[in-house]
Amino acid sequence: MLGIPLLLSGCGGPFSTLDPGGPGAAGIAWLWWGMFGYASVVLVGLVWLWLHAMRRDPGNISDKQAQTLQNRWIFWGGLVLPSVSVSLILAFGLPAGYPMLPTPPEEGEAVRINVEGHQWRFETSYPGTDIVLENHMLIPAGVPIDVYLTSADVIHSFWVPRLSGKQDMVPGHTNVLRIMADEPGRFRGHCAEFCGLDHAHMKLVVEALEPQEFDAWLEESRTDE
Amino acid sequence: MSELRTAENRERLEKFDRVWGNLPGWGQLAAVNHTSVGLRFVATGIVFFLIGGVLAMLMRTQLALPEQDILSANAYNQIFTMHGTVMMFLFAIPILEGLAMYLIPKMIGTRDLVFPRISALGYYCYLFGGIIITSSLILNIAPASGWFMYTPLSSSTFSPGMGSDFWLLGITFVEISAMAAGVELVVSILRTRANGMSLSKMPIFCWYILAMALMIVFGFPPLILGSILLELERAAGMPFFEVAGGGDPLLWQHLFWLFGHPEVYIIFLPGAGIVSTLIPVFAQRPLVGYRWVVLAIIITGFISFGLWVHHMFTVGIPHLALAFFSVASMLVAIPTGIQIFAWIATLWTGRVIFHLPMLWIFGFLVIFVAGGLTGVMLALVPFDWQVHDTHFVVAHMHYVLVGGMLFPLIAGFYYWLPHVSGRMPSDKLGRWGFWLAFIGFNTTFLIMHLTGLFGMPRRVYTYEAGLGWDWLNMVSSIGGFVMAIGIAVIILDVVLHFRFGRKAKQNPWNADSLEWAVEMPVSAYNFASLPDVPTRHPLYENPDLPQSIADGKHGLSEIGHGRRDIYGSDAVTGKIQEIIHLPSNSWLPLQAGLMLCVVCLSLLLKVYWVALVGLAAAVFVLLRWSWHNGAHPRATPVTADEPTDPPLHSRTFSGPGLWGMVVSMMANGTLYASLLFGWFYLWTASPQWQAPADGPLPLTPLIGSGVLLSLAVLLYGRAVARLRQGSIRHMQKVFWLVAAIGLVHVALLLWVLLSAPLNPTLQAHDAVLTVMLIYLLIHGGLSTIATAMQAMRVNIGYVSLQLPYEPVVLMPLWVYTLGIFWLGFAAFVLLPMGWGSL
């Protein structure tokens, strides 16, 4: 049982949420392993308790004893256990979402990139430039990026699992998702909201460059104009 | 032949059979009896389950290997949409309704549900609607935008064919049956329990079904409204969900999940009810913590209406709201925990007999708890952002729904089988079926969590090789087929048992509740006499009850009058208040169902004049239906020797009809509240909402029509008050006057609608106003027609001092019509005016 996490960590292919390449996905991956461990213990414990309760000989239990027993079981198992579990999960879990919120970064400024969903492609554009990329996105590594998401037709969802969670692209609305890649590299993304016939093929590649390289690329495109 | 029939009671029981039995041959279609209708729901549900299962197997075949093209993208999209739709709307909900309709009267010690013809109508709407929806699959034009029909994908621009229309119209048609069952179960549980069965003495299953039925009453109207609006957008171009016209696609998601989340609990609660019923029987000990469990049921019901946004965590919701809904979603763990530990405590203190149904209950525990735990994980917003719309969610929801509903349902089937067949299920084949299904299920879906974590989105018809998803999908597919074999074995087992099962003795599991006091196999009237039940465990305390019931030792054992009589009792204490006479076999439900089917089909084919004709015919049938009530010769004409203590319900001021009317108006009010929600939502949140500076509705005629309406209700109310005081003078004239005023009110309102400069196809603002006005018109018209009919009935003598029932039943409709008018006036006219002047 314990071997499974070791077996899985660092694998799972180019879309694996368990092989994080940025702070957003990393926090969630840790959260997953924590919750997975906790939930496994609860599940095994409950099933054991259930089987034991079915097998054991209760002896002669008076109604009064049963009443006390009932109150104890329901108080500890029905009230305390779920309340404590839920509080723990919320306390550790909600902060894991902070890296994905477009708050002002501690230093510098977040890079803004617009992505518009179309049936069935992602159109990436860089404010202040004429650059428009299709199913492709260049970002600087180690720098927070605010992705401004919208859609030209139906609802899509922007998701690069190794970098962060997803946000929907809804016509008429603009959602902002903070992503960041720790290191330069290639990260793959997929439309996550069913968007019609070719939904299965609506993918994109996010390429994280060294910041200088990225700046040079952006500058080069500007001079191209 | 049941062992309860003896030489002494046989003749009388055969008379009961004649009064309560269905008509022979084709006459079966006129059956209204809850046992017949309930079993039809269950049988039809099983057929749709198998259809949904075949669709699942097609999907698993396609996904078993990467880059396969056994199914085209289009076919796959139709199939996954229909799999969800069929399983949710045509299997899970109807089969649970059917089970509840079958069991509830037997458990509360009565002979039928309180509105038998409505049961039958519900069944026909379900059957016809289900056939319409599934026929789209055969024609290869099935809906293909997912079972939650997100717009704009489902709109006429992006889904131009008839697929979405099949879904919207067909599902709305089927939902008539859910609403019917909801209203009927609420009223039956509250008003027809055995004498002395107070709420706290009800079998726990009845609490679960009461909660489920109330949740249907409040949970389904948002979906019904949403479907109507989306169909209006598709067919008539009213832009409720279109950004360019001032609508918002997110409104659809809110309306859908306002229904969709309670629905999960509508499905789970009856499942949990089966668990809470079976565990004490097999532990041979009363349920530990009955009151706690009741409390847990009520809390679950309330919380489930406050969680819908957790299906929408990624659509761009303010962060504070996200945190709120995250916490609220997790709170459900508490009532669920209470129930699980009450079950464990019951097992702990009992001596458990490990029969086949208990094996399924054990399977339920493992699977449902696992699904519940991943549910808590998903309620955590950051984690949801990562795995939302992946196979992780697919796995989670199958764990919850299959664990929470299918496993208890099969446990319940095995448990109640002897009831229907008079025979016991086999143990051997049944255990094979269980283990195949259990292992197959977990092989399919446990591994699927990982597929999701490895980043595979849901609803993709194929995937690239080498992404780490290949072996996972292969394992899931193999598991899926193992489970399918398990289901086949179970069906085989059940079919064989009808022939080879050993004969069941009376109360074969030594249960405590009344449904085991009936003859086995069950008769149409359940109980030949109606006992007092002042206890939660009638059969433990009086094991001879089945025989004394059959021998006619208890109430209403007379049948010479030929009426279908049951007791009506106080909602809280269960004390007898009246004798409710129920309608007998009737063709009206089938006729109404067929007419509604014509309406549905002609809307689908856009032949609107046929739809209008069909609607008129349906209304005619329904009015005729309401005509055959009370003292009508086809119902219960006044006779000299009719019972007076307690009296027949149509001779009183408060009967099931009044309760049915009030519960229906609660459902109706939820529909209206959903419309108000839509109005305020679009007003405050729609990106391109436009409202004219001056309200488009002419104020003078609008207020005039409201004043007339108020006057009509006032007059009607006074007439009813005088009736209650024992005076019937001028009543017929007053009713005619009220109907006349109502007519003028409707005419004025119609004039407002036609004369106002509304552009419902250009502006969402005007479209909402149009729908609101039509809604008011329908209610004004309905109240007016019903009052005119009352005036006619006074004339014939169906309404009189001795028969004061119907005007009282009609009163809540008038009050409701008045309420929605002025509320609508405030929300749609006054508020925007005040806003504009600020």
C-alpha cells in the first residue's frame, strides 16, 4: 500500500497532476497525497469496524446500555470524526489554492497573456503585441503569469495539469488564472470542458523559456511589426 | 395462494379482489393501483438500466485502447450524453419512485396511494417520455452535449439538430412523473397513515421517502424552468442564455445544478433508507438512534439545497463564495457520518444474520464511503480545480451513485422479492452475481481515479497512445465487462427464482414493519382490514397481525358498498380523521398521457398547431378528470347509509385534495422563485444586460387587472368562509361573478402582453417579462375555469352544504395566483422603476 505513492510519484505522463512543474500544481499534489492517506485510513477503519460489528457476539445488551452505546458511537463517529476531518482538510487545503489566484506578486509584476477558446483551438495573444499563437503558448519560467481566459463560442476550459488547476472559458466572461512554471520545459494542456465534436483533440503546448529568452522573443516579435 | 386465506375469510377477500382489482386484458392499461403502477415503474426502470448499461459498455469498448475508431466522435458524444441521461432520469429516479410507490402504502398500513390516477398518469408520462428520448438514439439524432446540456453548446447555433430538443422536451415530459410522485408521496405519508402511527412511529424508510419526495417538490422546478427557457431560446429565439441578447450561459448552470445537486440526494436518500430498513432486520434489533437518523435525514435535505455551486467551482465565482460553498459541501459529511455510525451501532448490538441482502449492504458501505471520501476531497476548491471534469470525477460520482443507490437497491430487491413472487431468492447464484459486480465495479472505477489524476479529461472519445492512460483504460474496460456479467447473473438469478425459488413463508426475514403483514404474493388492496399501529415495530409486538388483518378484525373491513376506502389521518398524530374514497380503474390517465405525448412530439417536430390542439385535448381530459370527483356518479354519489363517523373525505373541509393542492403550489412557487432568481441573476450578473429606461409594460391596465384579481380572490374567499360557517346562500352566483371578474382580469393581462412594446427575441429583459406575463395568464385562466366549473357543480348538486370540499381545495390556487401577481408586479415593475429613479 505504502509502495504505491513511491511508484507513482514522478510518473504518469505529460498530463499528470502528480508530476507538478509549478507551485499551483505542486501544492495540490501534496494535498492529494495527504488526503489520500487520511481517507485510506478512514475507509479501512470503517470497513474493519463494520465487519467486526457484524461478527461479534453482542451478549445480552440491555436497552439502557444500548442507549449509552448509541450516544457514544454517534457523538464520536457521527459528529466529532467528520467535523475534525473537515476542519483539517479546510485548514490545510484552502491555502493550497493561493498560488493560483491572480493576487499581486511579492516582487515584480505578473505577465499577462490572453487565451481565447474556439471550437476547437486555443488562441494565445500577448497584450501590446500582434503575436497570436494557436494551441501554443510561450511563457517565461519562474515568473508568475496571469492568463486571461475567455471564449469566442461555447464554454471551454483552460487546463495545464502539471502547472495548475483549471479555469473555464465562458463567452461574455473573463476569468483570470495564475500559473507558473518552476523550470523551463514543455507542458501540455487540454480543454477540460466538453465543447463539442472535436473536444478530444483540443490541446495546447505551453513552453516555458528562460526569462531572458522569453523577453528576447517578445522583443523580436515587436520589432517584426 | 397465500397461507392467510382460510375457508372463513375467502369469500370476503374475493369481494375485495373484485373491488380493488385491475380490469382484465387491455383493461390493465386503466389500472391505477399503486402495486401495479409501482411494479411497472420498477420493470420499466430495469429496462432503461439495461439500455444505459449497454451504452456504458460501448464507451468502455471504444476507450479500451488508444486511438480507436470503433465509434465516431459524434456517436460517442451521443452515447455518453444518453448514458448519463438514461441512468439519471429514466432509471435512478423513476425506479426509486416506483419502489416508494409500491412500498409506502404497505408500510404505513393503508391500501393505496392517495391520488391513484395521478400515479398512473405519472407512469405514462415516464414511459412515453422515455421512449421519445431513447428513440432519438436509434434515429442517430440523440442529444450530444452532455447530460447537463451546458449552453451555448446545446443552443441552436452550436447544436442545430433536434438532439437538444429531444432532451429538453423529453425530460420535461418525464419530469411530470417525478413531480406527480413527489406530491403524491408527501400527501400519502402525511395523511393516510394507520390509526395511531404518529410521525415518530413511522418506519424509518418513510422518513427517507418523505424527505426525498419533498426534495423532488422543491428540487425539480428549477430544471423544469431551465428546460422551458432553453427550449424557448432554441425554438423561438428568446435569448435567456445568450450573451449578445443580454442573457448569460451561467444562468443555465445555476438552474441546472439548483436541481442537480439535490437530485444526488434524491437518489441517495432512498438508498440509505433501504440500508436503514434492512440492517435492523438482519441484526434482529431495532435501529439504534432512530431520532438521530431522522435528524440526519432532515439536515441532509436542507444542506443539499445549498451546495449546487460546487459543480461550478471553475466557472469564475467570487472567492468568498467559493469558500462558503466549499465548507457547506463538506458539512454533508456530518449527517452521513451520523447514519453510518447508527448503522454500525445497530450491527454492534445485534446478532447479525449474513444473508444475501446483507452482502449487498456491505458492498454499499465500502463503495459509498469511498465515494463520500473523494467527495469531501472534491469539495475542496483547489483540488477540484485540478481534477474537475477529469476521470477522477467520473470515478467519484460512480462510487457515490452506484454505491449509494444501485447496491442498496439490489439489496432491497432481494429483500422484497418474496413480497412480489412469494418465493425466496437463491443464495448461490446471488453471491456469484454480487462478487462479479463488486469486483468488476471496483476494477473499473478505483483505477479510474488515477486515470483522472494522470490528466485524462472526461468526455473524450479517444486519446493519444503513450500518455500514461493506456493500461488504466484497458483495466477499466475489463472491469466494466466483469461488472456487466455480474449484472447478467443477477438478472438470471431473479428470473430463475420466479420459477424455482422455494416458497416463502409469511414474514420470511422476521421483519418488524407492516409491509410483511400483507398476503404473499401481495393483493391489490394490501390489507383486508386496517389495524391500529401505535408502535414502530408492529410485527414484533403482534406476530398474529397478518392473520387478524386478513380475517377482517380491524377497521374498514366492510366491502359491500363497493368503494375503495382508506383512512385519512392526522399529519402528526396519525389519528383517524376521515374515510378517503379513492377512484377506481380509469382510462383518463392514459388519455391524458397520450395527449401530452402528442404535445411533446409536435413541439419536437415544430408543428405548433398540432401542439395547441393536443394541449387543448389534454386540458379537456384533465378537466373531465376533475369533474369525476366527489359526489359524481362515477365517484361517490351521496347515499342514505354512508358513514359519518368518521365521514367520507369529500364531505369535509380538509382532505387529501387540499394537501395535494398546497404541496403542488409549493412546487409551483419554486418554479416561480426560479424565474425570479433568473431575473435578478441576469439583472445583476449578465455581462450585456440591457433594460429600457422606462418599463415597457403599460401600468394602468396592469394595475387594473391586479385590482380585479384581488377583488375576485376576496369574493371567493368570503364565499368559502361563509360555506365554512354553514351558509351556502348565493354561492353559485358568487362563483359565476368571480369567474367573470377572473375573465376580465385575464383579458386585461392579455391586452398588456399584446400591446406592450416587448422584443422578446432581441432582449433577455423582454423575454423574461414575456414569460412572466404568460405564467400569470395561465394561472388567472386556470383559476377562472376551475371556479366556473365549481359554479356548475353547485348547480348539479356536487357542491353543497353537505359537500363543501371542492371550493376549499380551490382556495389555495386563487391565493397563489394573487400572490404571484403582486410579487411579480413588485419584482418586475416596481423594483426596476425604483432602481431607475435612484
